[in-house]
Amino acid sequence: MEIKMPVCFYFDLPLEADPINSYPIMDKKIGVGVIGYGYWGPNLARNFNETPGFNLKAISDLSQQRLDFAKSRYPSIDVFSNYMDLLNDPEIEAVALSTPTHTHFSIGMAALKAGKHLLVEKPLASSVEQARQLTEEAVKQKKVLLVDHTFIYTGAVRKLRELVEDGSLGKILYYDAVRVNLGLIQQDINVLWDLAIHDLAIMDYVLGAHPRAVSATGLAHPGKHESISYITVFFDDNLIAHVHANWLAPVKVRRTLLGGTNKMVVYDDVEPSEKIKVYDKGISVSSSVEDVYKMLIQYRTGDMHAPHINASEALRTEIEHFHDCIRKGEKPLTDGAAGIRAIQLLEAASLSLKKRGEPIDLNL
Amino acid sequence: MEIKMPVCFYFDLPLEADPINSYPIMDKKIGVGVIGYGYWGPNLARNFNETPGFNLKAISDLSQQRLDFAKSRYPSIDVFSNYMDLLNDPEIEAVALSTPTHTHFSIGMAALKAGKHLLVEKPLASSVEQARQLTEEAVKQKKVLLVDHTFIYTGAVRKLRELVEDGSLGKILYYDAVRVNLGLIQQDINVLWDLAIHDLAIMDYVLGAHPRAVSATGLAHPGKHESISYITVFFDDNLIAHVHANWLAPVKVRRTLLGGTNKMVVYDDVEPSEKIKVYDKGISVSSSVEDVYKMLIQYRTGDMHAPHINASEALRTEIEHFHDCIRKGEKPLTDGAAGIRAIQLLEAASLSLKKRGEPIDLNL
Amino acid sequence: MEIKMPVCFYFDLPLEADPINSYPIMDKKIGVGVIGYGYWGPNLARNFNETPGFNLKAISDLSQQRLDFAKSRYPSIDVFSNYMDLLNDPEIEAVALSTPTHTHFSIGMAALKAGKHLLVEKPLASSVEQARQLTEEAVKQKKVLLVDHTFIYTGAVRKLRELVEDGSLGKILYYDAVRVNLGLIQQDINVLWDLAIHDLAIMDYVLGAHPRAVSATGLAHPGKHESISYITVFFDDNLIAHVHANWLAPVKVRRTLLGGTNKMVVYDDVEPSEKIKVYDKGISVSSSVEDVYKMLIQYRTGDMHAPHINASEALRTEIEHFHDCIRKGEKPLTDGAAGIRAIQLLEAASLSLKKRGEPIDLNL
Amino acid sequence: MEIKMPVCFYFDLPLEADPINSYPIMDKKIGVGVIGYGYWGPNLARNFNETPGFNLKAISDLSQQRLDFAKSRYPSIDVFSNYMDLLNDPEIEAVALSTPTHTHFSIGMAALKAGKHLLVEKPLASSVEQARQLTEEAVKQKKVLLVDHTFIYTGAVRKLRELVEDGSLGKILYYDAVRVNLGLIQQDINVLWDLAIHDLAIMDYVLGAHPRAVSATGLAHPGKHESISYITVFFDDNLIAHVHANWLAPVKVRRTLLGGTNKMVVYDDVEPSEKIKVYDKGISVSSSVEDVYKMLIQYRTGDMHAPHINASEALRTEIEHFHDCIRKGEKPLTDGAAGIRAIQLLEAASLSLKKRGEPIDLNL
């Protein structure tokens, strides 16, 4: 799948001109190590193992049990309980990081300083400041930094972006995402950093617009992390986005509504096949009483179309893109800047949530 | 269906003791007139016509075409283009009002002053102040004032209330309602007063709790009414409610999630039969890494139960309740106070929406 | 909605050339009476009352309670407990019959002999022989005979027919209909004559093909009517149709699959809006092992399209068509021949069912 | 998960008393080889690799490409293009066979004669005669023969069996299964042997009843395999079962209805969480006209209950059961007799299908 860059970014890191485009094309496979083999690490390892351009060399984890499990799947790799041992292997040129969020900064900095290309599970770091330093270090080291905003690499989200970009929806009026299910109350991060970040990253990619302010509310039990959040993002030109993320819901919902003046879209990630439905429905402002009755009875006003969606595994596409970026010396689609933008929204939302919805301006 | 009163109201009108309980029991049918025969009026007329205790006597509307239509259905009734003619009929003891919201106050006051019992389509009036005056006038006239919060009379909402009241859900954590579809951009009122009011009224009845503040965001095109709104209502004891109302959605969603510490409920009004689903799911806070994996794989943690729901038409139940209240001289379930509470929330939400989510305290 | 005739009928009654086309165009409304005011009669009466070309004059039913109910709705009509009184009214030119099936023949014959146009609830009669006599009597009396195969007048079924007729599905491979729910075990007729007839009539209209044989199985408790039936209809050219009708199902299913060599259709009548979905999916015969894996992983192979469906009430469309046929002296779309064809299939299926699926040739 | 044997089998192979119960308990892992690494083989290999009691030793396949793929996943195993080399390895005590159906007999016989325990992908063989010989050879060799009727090992099917067995459904009236999707027109076998066998095996296990006759219809293009089939199975005591299997459907349906006199069940395997729904619905035979109206309006008559279903991977449960049977010398739940019973139904259905539904008696 060819990766096209979105047309507009609201954050532009004041960096030197493309720092990594002089990277030589290599013939041999890129040696890669995975740090953190908990929930997400096995998916990273499997995809690296099955992607021809990579050679999975090592896995590190604090738990010996997880290392034994990794070794049983990949008998030929090295396993380390200390990630520094992995970073010290000169044959490992790239590292994927899937450890708890609060460790991303220190391990990520160590990896970059050790001269490794870096793929980091979302969120990139625990704060905008940390994310910015990681991004700058990657530039300094001339290494690729890819943030694992996995959904950006799904066929469905790319189709959403395409529908916005080619103008077929008309002017976008709103973006509304719901991501709820019965999740684990995590010790490390709250529902914003765990679930809402997915939709904020998708929204950033699909809309390609510059947010101006954030208002958020939610449920924060004293002494515990937020488990429900409602985030409104205000853009220019009367566009709004809303994300509802909830760990305490009895059913799994993954549904995004995207309304334009010409057409409207439902993106339902729980649907096995028709994930994207485009409705030929618009807005009719009626002043006639008779029209009111007619409209209320005749609900649907046009056809619905569900385009065929590429069903490739998103993480595979992402890892192939990581490979291409390393080979060609290019910036990834989900680069450090994308990681920073997501965290800027999270920080503003967290602040607003504590103030019961008070709007927080984004000074970007 | 027997009507039980909710246990708690956060608004208590400083009225004299039950003003209408001295009303005599009558043997003959109650003469009733319907003012406004647009979208909702025909439903009111049909139910009055088919409810044994009422005698549909007259309908008034400004449109001669609507009156002709009414007359073709009910050849024996009187039709009036001036509602005052209807109010002057001494055989009409009760009036149902289904005219545009901004006329509720003046026509409603006229009806009460003419000594009629009054059923008013939601919202009760255009402001808290108007709603309060109508309520006080009903007390003064010793007449029944019923606000047509129709959903309160559905089997599904009554079951929700029952589940909260009998403690089977545990402590309530959150209430989350979505009511979206492609609606008509109305000239008269915005999406809060048209759609969100339904959920605010249901929430008021089901939770029976005292709201403390409101934060709302939404989409308000300049010079037009709001067509999308997100409303968070803050209660004491860390309880929150959220309502998403949207006229610009390509699909119809009517779904409420209600989370308790013991069980969680989905109320889906679009479902033809299983409108209420009770999930035996709770919250598990895990600190063990292995539990994390297990939890994420084993998603459902208990049984689901969909109780049988009474499928009687809500409006019929409501009109029978209106009849009983007139006969017995009792306050209806959805009385003037309920109408006022809903409008208090709408006014606070409208104000917050204009301030991009700034929380508005409710001084109730 | 304009009514087009299907291109092919497998049954052609040997009648004289169009016997009713000399009927004069009348200016005044057609007086109509409804015989049988049980479950379906009120729908007929309501639609006649609201269709401008008809004047609902009278209703007859054996039950005084039903007549009282009818009178309360339509105070100006006559009500009769003896249908002959209704037939004797010279101002009644057309009659709709919604009595139990076994009475259709005698009452229908009386109505035709009294010179009335006749609309008969499905099934037209209790046997092919009776249906044939009714059809012939209508020809003899030069009256319109319309069989109330209501679904033929829905927007969804007309769209199905259109998709077959214009060739967009390619060659039709199969027709598969499921119509199940928890129904009442009726005293009068079994599930074939109650439910399966709907799908056999739709199949007849949509395919426009000549059936050659029928095999049916089912559940027939001794001394009771069949409550489950599976009917296979064999056509020429390797086309088959299957109908599953079941009164003992816990859920309501109304789903038809229609497979063509180019495209495939799902018609789901329970869906509120997208009743017809056209899938751009074909058949791929693969001999390569690698293709097998690819196909099984990449399930969807094309887009899906849900055309906008006319949501008018089918019975209204049918009654307007009845009116037009009377006015213009034309044969209705669902004429006596259509009624006979449906009963031929029911009789063959009933016989096969008793013989545990033994195929019954249709000598049509 | 503990495996309980069903109470009743309609086929009892005239074998000697339990021939394998003298097998010694071993401490070391059981060496296992997989023959056939096409679509299903990788799932078998993965589960053997991850089940502690087994040691995956070798994989054989005719395709070098598939062997390379296997080796990349499991670098330490042996790979063979000739399955005899695998069978000659004395450290391999058990073999799983996932080759095309027509090869099951010859390879399976070779494996048993080589003294291997045998797990065979469904269907066990190409004919009852072959299946019987394989079963007898397993008895003779005192080896475990397990037929891979995978669904029997799902939590959902085990729950279905439990509901039938404990009498909570009442007397079973019917079993109705639909298994349709857009599949590949296979070169090797038709839709009966590919899809319908799943439901026949589930039906056999869940009902535990003795079928008496079969009627089947379907679509068989000349010179090609059947791609659509409708199979009715007749049991004693007025019980029927029906299976609809279709490779040419645009949507994936996996739904079974199971009707009892007390309760009814929907088993929907496409549902992510609530796969089994138990409806507290019965049959009401009404003779009153008024009841008819009431019944038709008040559709649901009781609660619905969705029990929590064990979500373990079925193949893992099956392979652990294979292990336990080898260790303890016990007959598996899906033994040779179950494999034979399924093929008896397939053979009868194939014959009936060619005769357009003529019923075929089963002489079992």
C-alpha cells in the first residue's frame, strides 16, 4: 500500500531540512530488536519476523517468563532482561519499544543515542516536553522515529482520509468518535492516554486541520485514573470534533460519524466487512409545514455505498512503512510531530477535565 | 400500568399542599380538545379518541388544510382555527397543546385560566420563568398540568428506573445517552430543545438525583440554531451524565449506557424487542501482568439478561395517567416541576455551549 | 408509483381478450365495502378511507364488538353483521375481503355475482380449483379481481424485480427466503398458507420464471397444522428457490438472498432503512493453492451498494392500483392468475411435505 | 475444560471393549507431526507447538514453498516433502492429517499402521466404508483416532448440548442451521462435505438422537460440485433438523435456531460475545379472536438470557483432549464413530440431492 502524506499539519517542528534522506540503500535485512514483550510486543515481533526486510534479532523484557515464551516462539533470537544489552548489539539497527508509557522517554532516548531507528508504541511519551526531546534527538541522530498510531495504517482510516481529501463529502461539519468497552482500569495511564489517543490521532490524520481549543469532561474517581472521558476539539471555520472514550462500558463500540455538507460517513470498526459506509444524505432546511411531515416520514434521502476496504493487517503495513522510511531516509507518516500533536491534545484535555469542561486554548 | 413516583426530586416548587386532591370523581367521559394538529397532534387526538375515559370534542389549528384532514378522520368533532373558540366550549374540561414551543406559554396560560386541565407537548415553555408561571397557574386553578415527556411512560424507561431503584445495578457511575439521526433543521428550536430534552427528562426520572453543574459544547452555525450538542451533567458523589444529540447524523442511534458498580445496562430504543440489556459485568482493577493478558482476551465476564419489556404505546399510558390524575386529583409523574427541571438544564447547557464548555453551576 | 407488468408468466389462463378494458372512466369516488374486520381489515379500511378515489361506505363482520370498534373509527359508515346486506348496497361497487381463507370462495363468488370488483386477502382461496373459479367469474362479470399479495407493492420488492429485469445481477443462480418468528399457531391454515405464500408470491414476481417441481419438508404435529416448512422450487436452467417459513422461531427474520453470476443481493425486511443491499461479489473458481489462502483471508471482493428504497406503505400503493385498474379496466399486477400460481405451489408443497420431500412435478 | 460424553449415540461400532485404556501414562512430551501445511495445517502446528504436552517434531507437505514457510516459523523442526519420512520417525507418536479429503484414507491408514495416534481433519474420509476401515484399524492398533469436528470443542456448542441435556428447553421440536458465505468453489469436495458437515456434526452432538431419513435439495451445476444445499434430517418423535449450506452467499451467516417446548435458543457464531441467546418463549395455541390481536401486537413473551460462554480457542481444547485421550487411553469425544455418522448423513444427502429431495432412509 502506497503511503501518501496528509496535506496539512498544524504543528511544524522547527527542524533542519529533511535530516535523514541521505541514508544509503542497503541490500541486507535490517536487524531489529523488540523491547517489552507484554501485550503488544508479541504482535510487533510476529510482524517483524514475517516482514522480509527485517531480521528479528532480539527481545528484551523484565519478566523471565515472558522471555521464555518469546524464546519458545523464536528459538534463534537472543533474549535479554536488560534492554541495554539489546541496544549494545551492533547488528541491531532498529528498535521497537512496547514498554509502559512512563519508560518511553528514557529507553527511547537510550535507543536513539545508541544509533537505532525507533518505533514507539503510542503514546510517544508522558508529556509534550518529553515527546519533543525524543523527536529532536531523532533528528540529531538522523534516525527514523515512527510513533505506533496503528489505526492510521488501516484501510478504513486511509479511506476516510481519502473521502475528506478528494472533497466528496463536501465541507466537513463534525467528527464524532466513540471508543468504549469494558477495559482494565490500568495502573499506568488513564482512559485518555489509553483509548482516546487512538481517535485523536485518527482525527488529526483524517481532518488535517489545526485545533484551537479543547473542552473535556469525565469521570475521575479520587485517587484513581480517569476511566470515562468526553473530549470536544474546536477548530477554525465552525468545525468540531468529539471523542467519547470509556473503560466502563458493557459493550464494545468503535464508531465514528463524519458529517459533510454533501455526504456523511459511518466508520464502524467492529463491523467485520463493511467498515465504511458513505451515505448520500445532506441537510435540508425546510420552512414549509407540509415538508416537515414528509421529511419525518421519508427518512432516508439517498443511496448508501460501502466501498471495498483493504483488509491487510495495519501493523504489517506500518512495519513495512518503517522499513521503507529507513531504507529511503524519509519521514514516516506517523512521525514525532504526529506523536507530539496527539499529546498536546491529551494534555489540554486532561487539564480541562479537571476543570469540568473549561475550554483550554491551544497555543500551537 | 401502575405509575409509581420517583423517590427523589431536586426541585421542589414552594407550593401549597396538594392543590388538586379535592377534585370530584366523575362518571361521564372527560371532554377534551387538541390545540395544534401538526406532527404530534394527530397522535394525541388518536389516543384521546381511543381512551375510554376521554371524549374528543374539538381540534384547533391555524391551517384549514389540517382542520379538513382532522375532520375527515373524526367527522363528529368541532374544528376551530381560533383556539379561543375551543377554550370557550364548557364541555371541554381538558386541553392538549401541541403547537410550536414559543406559543406554549400564552396558549397554556389561556387554557388554565379558562379552567382546563392541561397536557403540554415538551418542552413545557421557552424559559424556566415561563414554565414556573404555568406551573403556578395550574396550582392556583387547581388543575392538572402534565408535561408530555413521552419516554417516561415507555416500558423500557420504567424498567431502567426500576433497575436503579431496587439497587441491582449497585452505585451508579455514569449515564450516557446518544440520540442522533438526520433530522430537519427546525426554524423554531435547536437540537437541545428538540432532541436532548428527551434524554435529560429520562435521566432526571431514572437517576432521581440533583444535578450541580452543566458543561456543553456543540455546533452552532452563525445565525442558525445548534444542530449538534454534547452535554455533560455533573452530580454529587462523582456521578456524571452525558447526552449527545445530533440532527446531522446519517444513521439513527437511540442508545443509552448506564453503568453501575454491580451491573451495566444498554437501553437501545431502536431494537425492536430487546430494548434493555442488563450485563453482569463489573470493574476489575488488576495489578498483575498476567491478568492483563487474560482480561483482554476474555472480554465478557458474565451473563447478559434482557428482561421482557411492556410494549404498550407510551402516549396511551400517558393519556390514561392524565385521565387518572384528573379523576383522582393527583399530581402527574411528569408534572410542571419535571418540566421546569428539564428547562433549567437546557438553559444552562445553552449558556455553556456558547462559552465552549465552560461549566455552569445550577443554583436550584 | 407506476406499476409495470413482469415480463413472463408461467400460468396463462385461457380467457377471452382483456375483458374489462371497456369500463368507463368515472368521475365520482368508487364506493367500497370491507368484509371482515379482524386483524387485516382495519388496515384495508384505513387505506380506503384515506385514498381519494374511494369512498368507504360499509364494513361487515360477524362480531358486534368489531363492528362497534369500526363504527367508533368511522362514524359515518354502515356496519353489517351479514355480508349480504353489504353486497346488496348498490352504491358499493368494490369489495375487499379479509375473512378466514376458507370463506374466500363463497363470499368472493357472491361479491362477484353481485357485480362488485373484488380485492381478496391472500391466499385467494383454499384450492387451485376454487381460485380458478373465482378468476373465471371475475372475467365473466368483467370485474377486477386483485389478490392482496401485499409485498409485491413494496418499494423493496419492486427494486428486487428491477435488479433481475435489467440484468445487473447476471444470470440468477438461486433465490433463498427466510420468514420466521414466534407466531400464533392458527386454527384455520398452516404456516405454508400463512407465511410461505408471501415468499412464493414475491419469488414468482421477482423471478418471472416457470417452476417445474417442488420438494418440501416440515414439522407437522399429528392432528395439527404444519408450523415449520422448508420448500424447494425447481426451475429450468439450473435455477432453484428455497423458502423457510417457521412459526416457532424466537426471533423475527425476514431475509432473502438472491445470487447472480455478476452480483448478489440481500433483502432484509426487518432493516429499517437499508432493506436492499447489492454486493459486487461474484464467484471465483480457483485451482491454485495460493489463491485459496488469499481468498479465504480477503473475504469481501467488491463494494456494496444500498439503493434508496421508496418507503410508501405497500397497501396504499396496492389500493391505488386497485382503483386505477377499476377506472381503466385493466388487469391488476396481482391478478387471479398470480393467486392461482401461488396456490399451485402451496398444494404441491403440502403434498411433498407429507411425503418427506418427495419431489412433485408441476403440470402447469 | 472437562469433556463429558453425550448420552446417546445412534451408531455403535461393534468393537471390542475399550481397546486403548491400557495405554501407559508417560512423563515426557508426545512427539507429533503435521501432514499437510495448507490452510488448516498452520493452525494445527501452532496449537501443538503451544500445548505443553506435545512436542512438534515435523511437518510434511508436497509444496517446498509451504515447507520453507513452516521452517521459518519453527526453525527447529524437520520438514519432509514425503509424508512417509515423517511416519518413519520413531519419536513421532502422533500425527495430525490436514491434507485433501481424498487422501485421508491412504495416509491415515499408513499412519495407523505405523503405530501413530491420529487426528484427522474433517471429513474423516471420502466414504462411510473408508471411515469404517480407518476406525477399525485404530481399534486394531490400539491407537486414538480423533476426527477434527472442531466446533464440538467450542464453548458455545457445549453450552447448546448442556441446555438440551439438562431439559431446560423442554422437548426439542426442531434444529435449524444456516452456514453461508462467499466461499471458494473447491475442486476437491462440494459444499456438503465442506460446510454442511460442520452442522451435521454439531447436530449429532447436541441432539444425541438417531436420524431415520434424509431429504436434500441443492444446486449442482453440470460437471461441477454442489455449491448450495438444503438438508432435512428426520428423527423419531416428530423431530426434524435442517441445514442450509451455501458457498455463493454475499454475507456470512452462522446461525442456528433450536426450538423446544419450554425455551428456544439462537446460536449465532458471528456474534463476538453473545453467541448463545436463550429465549423464554413458548407456543401459545389460541382460539379466541381477541387473543389473536393481542398476540400479534405483544410479540415477545418472556425474558432473554445470554449465558457467559467460554471463549477458549476450540482447536486448543481439542488438541488438549487429544493429548488426554492418548495419555489415559480413552476414546475421544469426536471419535471414529462420530466421523462415520457424519459421513452417513452426507452420503444420504448427496443421493437425495441428485433425486431432487426424494427421502433416503438411513439403515443404521
